[in-house]
Amino acid sequence: MSRVTLAQWQMLAAVVDHGGFARAAEAVHKSPSTLNHAVHKLEQQLGVQVLEPVGRQVRLTEAGEMLLRRARQLIEGAEALEDVAGRLAEGLEAEVVLSIDQIFPTDALAMALSRFSAEYPYVRVQLHETVLNGGIEMLYDGRADLTISGLAAQGFLGEPLVTIRFIAVAHRDHPLHALERALDLRDLQRHRQMVVRDSALRQSMDAGWLKAEQRWTVSHLETSVDMVRRGLAFAWLPETRINTELETGALLPLPLAAGGIREVPMQMIFRDRDRAGPATHAMARALHEAVSSTCPNRE
């Protein structure tokens, strides 16, 4: 058990910050003798001199500088702890759980988390990157405070957030581009398609055209994007994930006669809007603001 109290460190910091006992006493509303006694007792307990007189003022000794530098970390930590406790007493959540479909733009997600962290630095965030029914399943199970999905959830009201545009693409050297004509589904059947596996445990589903004989199924969108970049397959991919490749011509849209572009409206769904705490509502605001700033195809 520490012999020196936090209050003693706080009084020492006040003396140093205000240049002496008299000014510090006025600032912290204590008598100079109280501060003097606290610092003197601290020195006795530690067996180290932390202050030395310089004329009518005092300054830190070399040992005092090192000790106070570390003590300030304790002081700041204690203040942060009290702030968190006060927020918890007012109903602030200790943690916010998000289930967000992998097709949600990564730039918007990063911006939202950054803004949320600045406002609520001590609230933990659990992010589940889901596919198709995976996020809806978490919502039904009560395992997510907020869900962003391109699918509707029965019994829940969602609010429009952003529309994700999917483009059927392949590497510029893919055999499909060598045909140099409009493509139909029969052309696609002869080539490998990349699809992402539904992350739901109970009621998984398939989405998009899936009749390619050489289909590869992966668990994460980034794996699908990487395989297409390498020329190993074609796929319908979110435009926001392949903008650079489209601009450089590394990936080219497939010239499908129809169905080459799909749009998926995404919505935000609260597990229980009325019972959601301030941090959950703040996260929802941050996501809306981030989408507004980064996504041209927002709702």
C-alpha cells in the first residue's frame, strides 16, 4: 500500500505550477500551512527532498522533477477515472457493440471511429465486420447495439445511411475482356467468380449472380478484392473499394449487356433506440457525419 496519498501529489503539483505555497493555496482553496505540511510529510515518507528554496520561492530538486513527472500521470489517470465514473453514473455505456457489413466504406468507418474516440475516449468499441445476414443475426440475438446492413430486419425500423454501388469487374488481362463485345451470363458461367461467405451462423444466404461453375467462396471482402486484383476471378465489388484500380485501369468493368451495376441501400438499425445510451447515439451521429463527408452516393 502506498504511503503517499494522491492528495499530497496534487498539492505538490499545485505548489510547483503556481510558483509557491501562497499562490497555490489561493488556487486550491487551502491554507499555505496545509500545503507546506503535506509536502513536508511527503518528503519524510519518501526520504527524498523534492523542493528547495530559491529566494522567497521554491523549485523542484532533480529528484523532485522526476517524481512529479510520474506523479502527474497518476493525477491525470485519477481525474480521468472520476470522469468515467461520473459518466457511468449518468447512464454512459462502458462499451458500444457494432455489427457493420464489410461493404460499408472503410474511410467513413475510420472517420466515425476517430470522431467517436475523441468524444468518448474511455468507451470501448467492439466492431464485428459481418456479411449479409451476419449483422441481422447479431441484431436479433441482442448482441449488437448498432447494426449497419444492406438487408431489412423484421421487427426493426432502420434509417437510410448510404447506398453502395457494386460493379462487375475483372483484371484488365482477364479473358472476358479479350472477347471485346457485350457479355451475357453464359459468358460468365465459363469463368471463376469470387463471392463472400455469409457470416450468419443459422440462416445464411447467397447474394448476387452465383452460377459460375468455378466459384470461389471466401470469408472476407478484402480477400475477394485481392483475388480479383490478381486476375484469378471476376466479381461484383463495391466501387469504394476499387476506385484506385478503376482509375488506373488495373481493373475494368465487365461490359455486361445488363446487370453489370448493382446498388445496395444500407441502413442503420438500433437494437433499441429508446434505451440506447449517449455513447451509442454518439456513435450513430458519427457514422452519419462520416458518410456525409466521405460518400458521394449517400442516401
